[in-house]
Amino acid sequence: MFKSLIFFARMALCWLLYFAFDRALFLLIFKEKTVNIPLEEMAKTFYYGLRLDLSMTAYVLSIPMLFYFSKWFIPGQTFNYQRFKKYHFTLLFLFSLLSIINFNVYREWGAKVNVRAFDYLLRSPNEALASSASSPLGFSFLIFSALVICGWCLQRWLLRAPQPEPDKQAGRFVYRIAFAILVLGFNFLLIRGGTGVSPNNQSMAYFSKHPFLNQAAVNTHWNLSSSFLASKNSHKNPYERMPFSTAANIVDTLYQVKNDSTLQILKTDRPNIVLILLESFTAQLTSRLGQEQGITPHFDQLMEDGFLFSSIYAAGNRTDKGLVGTLSGHPTLGTGSIVKWPEKMEKLPAISTDLKTKGYSTSFYYGGESEFDNYKAFILGHHYDQLIDKNHFQQKDMNSKWGVYDGMVFQRQLEDLRQSPQPFFSTLLTLTNHEPFELPSKHRFGKADLVQKFKSTAYYTDSCIHSYLQQAKKESWYAQTLFVFIADHGHVYPKNKYEVYMPERYHIPLLFYGEVIKEEFRGKSWDLTGSQQDLAATLLSQLGLPSKHFKWSKNLLNPSAQSFAFFTWDDGFGFLNKEHCVTFDNQGKQLLYNSQPTQTNETNRLLQIGKAYLQEVYQQFINL
């Protein structure tokens, strides 16, 4: 029987060494994030990651163990080692492939691969492949080969066919049962993480003040399994940290105003409205907000001529979150996205729905596949009369992996608006400034690396905006139209230094532009801290329409509105006001960023508000 222990101990060691090698590659690939971190602290990722490594290893051993011990009690049956080797190598191949996906997902999202990445792949494979097209294929194949070869060598070195056990003598039968139960029970404890009240979770691997090291310590394959199981439990609030009445009171206080009034900056309360959602158009691209010169020269000029909201933050870090946040004024959920539940999403309010009831004709333009991430379900479920996506363009125009370049989409919208009944509300979502950062023309800033490509595609989109407005000025409806420009989310580029938990990553422009803006407000800026989800209440208030049903949206132009914003990424949140910002990791239960570390009381207050906000948002999602 003890020979069995040796066999499974060797198998466990094989997988533990493989996971250690995978972690070492992760640290090496993202070595720029470890420049100022001592080597001994980096080495701790292997120690603190061991608990989840053991758990994942125990998962892998479960099936061979069950087959192995079952043979003990079936006369004439023996363990098929060749079949076991095929099982082992199949997992090795799949785990290595998953590691490559993880490296590329982390580079783009700043978080390890989770069930959302596979949601993209399964629901919209073409768009998911387009998004990953800028991944270094040669390098990825090299790393994949290294992982497979490492696993294969470990298998050759450590694994041997188990020695046959003695004949199943009757006197030993009870001992065999007891031994099998003990081994399987121990394996279960490894999966669970011990006999304590709390089972294994990602925070078990967290140990450092450097979030990257905590991510490195978390076992990639265990993390995916955990996120998959968590996604099946959407009826339970994972952020319940206080009584719901307390959380509700905290949130309600944020939206209380002394006077329900607004600064009226428009000449009319029924303008045409064109809303341009700009893909990855972070504030860091601009000269005024990001101190970058020459990337968005035309948009920089628009900010000088329009009305700029200078302290606006994206609700999240993906387009689906930005779309819902902008049009429905709804915050993000932390671990998930409401677009995965169309039956809940359709219950949200939307700017388009309100304007439709007031006689507006509505349209939505997108050069990509509208089914991607359930965009189409949201658009058609919220009273857009017309949806134009890639399927409405000729095949010869599909030059981008995502679909149609921005220039052609702007042109199509311009042509259609000539025949559109007024007043109209038309939304356009751009896509060219998205990986793989392709262009129909030369990359202005080069394409030696992703930063250069990103700057070039942003410059292209900026030029499309300029051309579009120059043509729009010739249209009869132009003088009665408000143009609203807002990004769907921020981006790590062009500065390539702000991590996913830093507020700069979410800073985006919000600009009102057009002749319908009163002359005295043109060229002005408004510095109240807010979120893209505040656009709904702000816009409706300018039209003299009620916005109380947009629970999570405040009127930015109400002089007594409170200055704050809330954002999330994969299981983390940030909360900020004009003076202070904190961000918090829900998995590791640790503060990641604190702009005023000496202000302990204020730090604790903002953390409490952020926790209450996320708890209340998720509970409303459950109740929808």
C-alpha cells in the first residue's frame, strides 16, 4: 500500500514543480513590474502560492486516485498506467495552453485569466481572436513549448508505473478500505485547504504590498476554476460586509443634494444629440488632461471650444461596462458584468428609452459585431430604432479584424442623419483604437511596439472625429445638435505605467460640444469628480427631464452635487473624491492604493463607502 503513496507523491511533485515553472515564467515575462522589488520578496511567491498549487494538484490527482483504488476491490483488475500517461499529458497540454492565454490576458486586463475571458471566446470567437491578434505569436509558442517540454521531462524523470500490490487477501481488505479512505480524505483536505472554517480562496496566496506579486502567487489554473464556480452563484452577494440598511443609507447619502437644480448650459431643451463612445480613449492621450502632445490634436482643440468635464472616471475597464455605465448610468459588479444576464440588463433604464418616449428617433452605430458581449441585446432592448453594425457594410470594407474602420462608420452615420427625423439621439461606438491596433493607413507613431500602435490608432480616431465634424457643419441639423464625447474606458497605454488598480487608469474625458452650448460656457471646464454613469442624469437634466429612476447617476451640473466616483476591475474597486482616492482588492482584502496615506480616518471612511457601494450595487443586481 505504501508503494501507492510513493507513486502519488511523485505525481504530486511533478505537478508542483510544473506550477513553479509556470510561475517563474510569469515573473520573467512581466519582469518590468518587478524592477524595484527585492529578489527575496519575489521568491516568496513560490512559498505563498504553494497552498493553491497543492489544491490544484489534488484536483489533478483525484481521478487517477479513484481509478487506482477502485481496482483494489475488483478481482483481476489492474491500474492501466498507459491510460494514466495519456491523461497526464492531456492535462499538461491544456494547462500549458491556458498559461499562454493567461499571459496575454494579464497583459491586456491586468488580471489573471478567469471565466470572463472564456465567455468572450465562446460567445464571440471572432472578436476574441481579433482582440488577441496583437499577442506575440512567436513568443507565445516558445513559452508554450517550454511549458510542455518542462512537464514532459518532469513526467519522464519522476513518474514510474506503480508496483503491483500483493494479492487481495481477505485479512487485508479492511486495511485497504481504511487506507483508501485516508488517502482520498487527505486529498480532499488539500483541495479544500484544510479543516478550517474558510476553504481555499485567492487571498490565501496574497502576502505582499505589491499587487503583481500577489497575482503571481495565485495558481493560474486554480483561479480559473474558482472564477467559474463563482459565476454560477450569482444569487448570493459576495460583498456583504455590513447590514444592508447601513449600506443603503451610506449610498443614499452620496446622492443627497441641498437643491434639485442645474446649471443650464444649453440654448434649447430639445437638441439633437450625437453620443460618441470612444474606444479606449483615455484622458492620458490628451494634452490638457494627460500632458501628451500630438496624439489627439483635434480633440485637444475641441476641449478648448466645448464644455469639458475634466475629472470623470470610467465605471470599469471593459467596453461592456462602459456601454452600460454610460447609457444606463449603472455601476459595474466587481466579479461579473450585467451583460451576461440579458433578462436583468433589459430592466435597467437607458437614455435612449427616455428620449424615445419624448419623440426622439434613435439609432446606434458600431463597426464591429453587435452580438459581441451582448451589445445587441442591450441596444435593441432599450428602444433604439435602428442598429447599424458590420453586417450593414460591404465585405470589401471589412479591413479590420474587428470589422469596419471608424472613418467609414462615421461617414455612414453622417449620411443616415441627413434623412433622420428630428430631434434624434444617435450613438456611435468606435473600435479602431482597440487591439490589435490596425490601421487602413500608415501608423503615424510607428508600430515597433504596442504603445506606438496605440498612439497611432488614437491619432487616426482623432482625425476621423475632425473630418466628421467638418462635414457635419455643412448639414442643416448641425446648429441644433449637441455632440457628447466620452470614452468607454481607460487604458494602460500610452504611458504604460498605471496599474489596473490606479485611478489614472480610469480617468477619461467627457466633452459637450456644439453650437447649442451657450457662448459663455464654451471653452469652460467643470472639475466636479464624477463617473461616466453620471452622464444620464446630467444630460436628462439639461433637457428638463426627470432622472430619479437612474439611481446611480448624479447630475454633474447641480452645484450642490457631491464630488465622487466609483470604479471596479476584476474583483477590486476604487472610490475617490476631489482630495482622496483609495482602491481595494476584494480577494486579498487589502488596500492597494491610497493617495493620502497619512489621512487614516478619511482612508477608512472612503473604504467603508466603497464597500457599501459595491454591496448595494450587487444586491440590486440580485433583486432585478
